[in-house]
Amino acid sequence: MKKKSFIPVISHEENRGSVEFQVFRFSNRIIRLTAHLKLHKKDYSSEIGIRKILGKRQRLLDYLWKKDKVRHKKLISQLKKAKIKIR
């Protein structure tokens, strides 16, 4: 059974170790945890987890900005197409 991805922009055949794939995967987890936290407002361990994931995603985006600004801009535009908040 294949899970439905919230972000269909990046295919599953792409390099799973790439920064872009990792950012999209973190974004999927953030969306899922946000939906969970809307239902369970007092789940503080999930809240801590989402903060850690947000930090990891931000560090990856900062790394990509330092290494390759063109790839960073392309990734940000893909995230905006998927209507995901960056910060």
C-alpha cells in the first residue's frame, strides 16, 4: 500500500539523500504533525518533535543557500507551489 504524499512535486525515484528530498520529507511530517496537534492540543511531546523537525528543515535550507543558491530558489518555488510555509 502506497501512502499518499501531501507534496507530489518531488518523485520517489529521485535521490533520497538529496537536500530537496529531505526538505520535502520533513515538510510532509510537519503537515501531518500539525494536523495531529490540532486534534490533540495538549500533546507536548509531539509539539517538541515538530519544533525539532522545523529546526532540521531550516538548517538544511540554510546549507543549501550557502552551497547552491539556484537550487535553493528552485526548491523554495516548489514549496510555494505546494503552499507550504517556509518560516
